[in-house]
Amino acid sequence: MQIKKTIDFLNDYRTKLENKKNWKHAEKFVHVLEELRQMDFNASQIERLNSELLVVLKTFEIQKDNIGIRYELRSFLKFLRAEYSIIPPNYNLYIGLLVGVLVSAVFGIISASIGLVLGAAVGYLLDDKAAKEKRRLKTQLDRYLF
């Protein structure tokens, strides 16, 4: 399975890193991959996930000295969100807060605080629904949301 191979690669890569930020990004990536190993996927989903991880590994091989782990993790999270509807914690909460503020600013009907509360409530409910459907990661990934 490609997940195990990618985890091994990232763990090996982390031992060689001197840059503390890249080390933390690699650690987050490993946490996400460990969570994916515990999720139930069907054969076609596993095949698609393996092909995406193979692309990630090829990118790491091409950019040996200048690997942007943060950007690779961000693009991998976008892939998970698009293909499997797997989201980081509080993803919908942040989106709901943003939409609540924008709606209150555009229409001016309700105050910004009411827009924040309504947006946060909707986002929280959507995050809770994703957690019940086991489509939410547990690893905190605030820096990689957008």
C-alpha cells in the first residue's frame, strides 16, 4: 500500500531535516496519512489514493533539495476534500464564519456579530455531521485549510 511507503519516506526524510518548520509539516503529513490508514475505503478509492500518493512521492524525488512539504500537504488535503469529502477539523466552521460576515456586510440587514453567530452555528453543525459520517480528520490543520 502506498500510504505505508509514503509514511516511511516522510519519517526517513524527517530524520534528515534541519529546518524545524519543514519537520513540523512532515509530521502533520504523517499524522494525516496514519488517520487515512485507519479509514475504510473500497478498492477503487484505495487505487485512486495510491495513485495520488505516488504523484506526491514523485514530486518529492524531483525536488530533492527544495521540497515544499507544506504545499504538498495542502494540495493533498484539497484532493481528499474533492475526492472523498474528508475535511480537517473545524473546516466548515471557518467557512461558515466567513460566509456569515460576508452576508452581513453585503446585505447590511443583520449585524456582523449575528452573521458570525449564524455562520458559526451552521459550520459547527456541518462539522459535527462530517464527524458522525467519519469524514473528518482529527489532526489539527489550521494552516493548511485554504
